[in-house]
Amino acid sequence: MKQIITTLLFASTMSASLMAADFQLQNIRVGGTGCPSEQSQIILAPDSSAASIIFSQFESRVPSTELGPKVQRNISTLNCNIFLDVKVPAGIKLDSMEVSYDMRGFTTLDRGVLGSFRSYLVSRTGLGTESQSRNPEVLAEKLWSNSSVNQQEDFTVSAVKNISIPSQCGRGQSSDIVTLRLQNTLSSQIMAGFENQAQGTITMDTSDIKGGLRIRALTSSCGGNSPDRPNNGGRNCRIIRVNGRSQQVCI
């Protein structure tokens, strides 16, 4: 019986730039079946305004060599989760995040084999940005869905996605953080009837650090107020408690 080997090898460069010198990306962490933390390297710039995330291996194999009641022999889905904290300075608000992809690879899939790469924004929390859905927003994807023919190509995944994340103004507190969760998912599947004759490989590689996944924060000033009393855009604001946590509501 032949095997499908689906491989994703890439480096992700995450960068951010904005008007405030004390802006920071911090507490970046990765994990999941596709990118265990011990197989990933995070490199922060000296001023913490940019970071590089390098994944040494992201590989899915079908038929699966693992045994267990929950293992599906001919379907493999691996997830790589990226968590990122954005420290918002006093008097500054986060408007949006620009996520850009520049990944390349090679695909060879026999007839009867499907494959996909997808990247999602799963959730965002903090400074009034709370949002989590059962249907996460797709930021980028590449599909190999024509299972009736052999599929072979050199490919690229190039996309730029601007995500609106309007936050409240930074108040100069340690809790002025917006947390994002991104998820990269790599999947492969042998269709019924082809289990004993199909194989394939998907490889993604952007290890030259110029490619990968890049994130840039887009911000604006809250106005001319002092840092400890940031502008609220002329709105009336009050503090309420939601599920035991304080939250500012402006109308």
C-alpha cells in the first residue's frame, strides 16, 4: 500500500510598525499537532516591534501510521496555532491588522487524493475587541479538490488580508493588550476506492525569511488628551462588568 506524504515547511515573518515607539508584539507562542513548540523558533527584534517565527516541520501522512480509536487512517488534519499579544500604548488605538502571505511549494497528488491549506483568524480579545465564532474567518487558502485527475504544480499562496479590529484607546495599563489567535491547517485525504493505489505530496517552503506570514498593526491616535485620559472620540463611556470582568462601553 502506498502512502501519501503531505509536508509543510515554512518560515513566518511577523512584523509590525506604527507611530508609537513603545508599541510591542509580545508573548508570541505557537503550538498544535502541526507545529509543536519544541519544533518552532521565535526571534524577536530588539525593540519587539517585529518577530520571525520559523517552523522546522509541518507534516501530515496518510494513511496514518498511528493507532488509536480516534485515528482516521485515510484522513489527516494538522493544526498550527499562533497566539500573539499586541501591547497598545496609552493614547493609541488599534484599528486593524494586515496579514500577508507569501508561501510557495510543490504539489503532486495522484487521482483520488484531496489536499488543502487554510489559515484562519480564530479569535481576538482585549480592549473591547472580543470576537470568537464557530466559523472562523478564512484569511488564505489553497485547495486541491479535483480528485478525478492527477494534480501536479509549482504553486504560491499569496494574499493580503486587512482585518478590522477597532480597539478602545490604550489607558497606560498593563492590561491594554489585544490577543489574536491564528490557525494554519494542513489536510490531506484519500478518497474511498483509492486507498490501495493513490499517493501524493504537498510541500510548502518559505525558509528564506522573505516569505511566510507577516502581520502589521495599523493604529491611530486617540487625540490630544493626556496619556492617562485618552480621547474616546466624543462618546459617553462607562464601565460595566461582563462575566465578572470590567469592560468599557461607549455610546
